[in-house]
Amino acid sequence: MNLDELARRRGFFFQANEAYGGVAGFYTYGPEGASLKRNVEDAWRDRFVTREGNMEIDAPTVTPEPVFEASGHIETFDDMLVECPECGESHRADHLIEDNTGIEDAESLPIPEVEGLIRDHDLVCPNCNTPLAGEDVENFNLMFKTQIGPGDGQTGYMRPETAQGMFVEFPRLKEYAREQLPFGAAQVGTGYRNEISPRNALLRTREFTMAELEYFFDPESDSPDLDAVSDISLTLYPVSEQQAEDGEYVQKTPREAVEEGIVGDEWTAYWLGVSQRWFDRVGVDMNRFRFRQHLPGELSHYASDCWDAESEVDGDWIEIEGLASRTDYDLSKHAKHSGENFTVFKQFDEPKTVERATVDPDMSYLGPEFGGAAGDVADALETLAERDRAAFDDDTVAVDVDGETYEVPVEKTGFAVEEVTEAGRHITPHVVEPAFGVGRVVYTVLAHALDTDEVDGEERDVLRLDPEVAPTFVGVFPLMDKDGLGEEARDLARDLREAGFSVTYDDSGNIGRRYRRQDEVGTPFCVTVDYESLEDGDVTLRDRDSTDQTRVDIDDLPRVLGDLRAGRADFSEL
């Protein structure tokens, strides 16, 4: 069965605003899909927030322009666009190449090479078949622009990721963490990207939900507990294997991956292990899963290394998580642009006496000499003294400010080296970021759970969703809605809801058809109230995957279902 057809018919997801023709890239989650999505988000929070002891925030989705100037998004958050000269339709140039040539990861290629591939392969507009050879490929910024306030107001953008909310609020978040590294800040929320050519249902949309964790640590002293993920065998596809003619996946534990230089640092390896365990938990097929390392040309401006968790769906590999080592890029950028303190003070076990280079610039000289740039020159002198005291050995010292070089007599800088006793030091933490596309995870879970088998000589479509994420946990049916069976079943459904279970009640059609409806939406268990139930208090409990049935005392049913949901019991043991 086609997943998109099932999704529309059974209420998982469908194109939004269809009454008005719809707009590409926007989807509504129906009753089943909204529940599934919420369960995936809750499972993510359980793993990446609660069990890891991290904090969660909820930042605004509209962000003022200076934030993205500092982060580099305004300058670099682009995709490659080519426009058809005949019909005017815009297309992602790298997607055209990947879809029509067999070349993978065209996103990592420079624009001149992309233009050459379009020409060499005689690529045409998918909309009207007009040749695109010779057409310019341009960078297109993906952020939605808006105005904050009336009139000209203040320029803002709909956030393309949740990450910047956690970076910008770091000065306050570090207070909540009592300036104790390491700590993590997480967020589940909506992001917006003005995609050139949205496609593949939930896989590339213009509005989507992300679940992101920014984990802050001291790279010199903090290390993760790799023993906690020692049982995980990572499926890795590093750059070296991607570039080899006969490249293969590499199976390593997180510790082995670090020791053998495949993964660059322990924190990245740790979160790769945690992520793979979580994907397995929510129902991603581990036989259709890998971590692919970013090629040099596709590495984001903020990352020193990045691995994509990818799942195979319908023969294509799709990214469902990006795990990036962002070093101190973001915090340093925001510190420079905002003037605020984005460091953490780490206290020494005992005070230390150290030599420190300092400057005390003579502003009565810098002011008349450099005018409005005097303050920036003074700041640059201070930074240079901390980084390279040897630069002050000559009679003059040169500093760069906004691309212009200024020479200052050393005697006017107030340069000195003195001994000071320090109780600690200020450090700019490094960051590792596991970032998940929730909609893509939902789509993968559905695609990997969708199955067809045969029951009683009939073909059956079934979603083998993990009970933790299934939209409905148990269906309750009366064998027939008469002779008190309906009232008993409705009372049971109410009691199970009160006990905390997600329940659907159905008395329409024959019992076999009702089972099939629940199988198709992934409900793990069904309970049937029959005439024997009125006599002996037992009900029939049915397992979705095996279709096996057993009798359970109605008073024991909440406990039995609770054990099944928590994994304390297996249906075959009942």
C-alpha cells in the first residue's frame, strides 16, 4: 500500500488548506498523525532531556535580524536555484542533478560545477521540458523574512532552526546551570524554510517541527561516559568510504570510532550512540539506517564535523538527524556581535599564579589619531595581547579592524606582562548538537512499520508501530451493540482512559473489519467484550502483530496492558 494514500485516508497527514487549492510544503497532521507525532516528541524528551538531565526551553519563532547576522545565516543559509527561462518555475539545481544523473550529494558541489553538470547532462525543466543548459545557478536564502511592529518596524525572520534561541539565551541558561559544565539545553518547536521545491510529503516542507539539543562542555576537561553506550554498534559511512570506489559501512562502538579516528571527539561519538539507540526504540529499522559523515563541500559554516542519521525509504536515503560539532562558533559570534558575556567561569581547585599580558591604551592618543575607530582599535589590542604577546616586541604593533590595518606605537598601548593570582578562568564552551527533524522521523517510522501479510486467507495491511509511539494503544469493541454488550464495552473504554491509556471505541461493522481498521492505523492491542464477558468477567485481548488472542479478567486488564506498554511483559507470555 502507498504510504501517502494511507496517511490521507486514515488521518495521519494531508496537504493543508486543500479547500483553497493548498500550497506546496505545508501539511496538516490528522488525528492519528498528531498523536503519533506527539508520542515521538515525548519519547525524544524522555531520552534527550529527562534521562540525560538536560533543561528544556521554548523560544520565540520570530527572531530579530541581528541574531542571524551574528550566526551567519543571512550570508550563508542558501540553496542552489535555477529558473526555467520558459515557464519561470524555480528548481533546486542539486536535486535536478541527483534525480537525473545518479550523482549523489550534489549539494556539496560549487556552483560552476553544478552549472556544468546541468549542461553536460542536458537537464531540462521538469515542468515544461525546456533545456536548462546555460541558465545561471544562484544562491537563494531560505529564511522567511518579516517585519516586527507597524510601518517599517524592525526586520525579523521566521527561525529556520531552534538552535539560535538556545545560543542567544546562553548568558541566562548558564546561570540556571550554576555555571557548571557540561549541561544541555533542548527545544522542540517549529522551524520555517522557504524551500525552492518542496517534495516527498513530510520529507521536505516549508514548516516543520525540530527537536534539538545544544550540549555545552569544556573541551579540555569534560568527557562523556562512553561505557553507557558500549553495547551500541554504530553503522558509520565516513568520508573516506564515501570517496572510495568500493566504500563500505563501518561497524564500530562509539569508543572504537574515536580511538580509530573515524569520529573526531568523544562527545560526538556518545551522542551518536544515544541517537541510534533512540531511533531503534521508536521503530526505525536498523537494517535501513546509517550515519553518513558530511563531505567537506557540504559542511555547514558553523560545523567542524557533522554526521547525518539517514534512513532508507523507497530506495532513497533521507536525513532524519544532523549531529554537528559546532565548537565555540556560535557563542563566540554572539559574544562579538552583542557585547554580552558568553563565557563560563571555571574555578580552580587552588588559586594559581600566572603571567598575564595586559594593555592600557592611551585614549588621548588613539582618539585623535583614529577617530571613531579608536574604541575598536583598543579592543583589538586587548585581544591581541591575550593571544600573541610577541606582537608587542617591536616599536609598533598592527591590528585589523573591519578589514583595515591600524599601526599603534607600543608605548601608547600600555602593554605590560604581570603576575596575577587567579581563582579560575573564563572559557567559551564548545557545543555538540543532535538536531532531529520530527516530521521526517514520523515519516520514517510509518514507512518502516507499514507491512502487508495474510490473515485467514485475506491480505492485511498493518502498521507495526512500537506501542510507545502508536497513536492509539488499545481498541475496545463490543461483539455486537446489543444485550448490554455495548454499555459494558463503553464503560470499559472509559475506565481504561481513566487509567491513562489511549483508547478508541468502535462498534461499526463486523468484528473482523474492526480489527483490520485498527491494524491499519497501528493499534497494538484490541479488547472485545462478548457474551461470556457478561457471565465470567473475562474479555478477549488480541495482539496486532501475531493476531493471537487470549482471555483476560476484566479487573486485571489495566495491569496487563500497563505491563505490555512498559515492556515488562510480552503477549506470548500471557
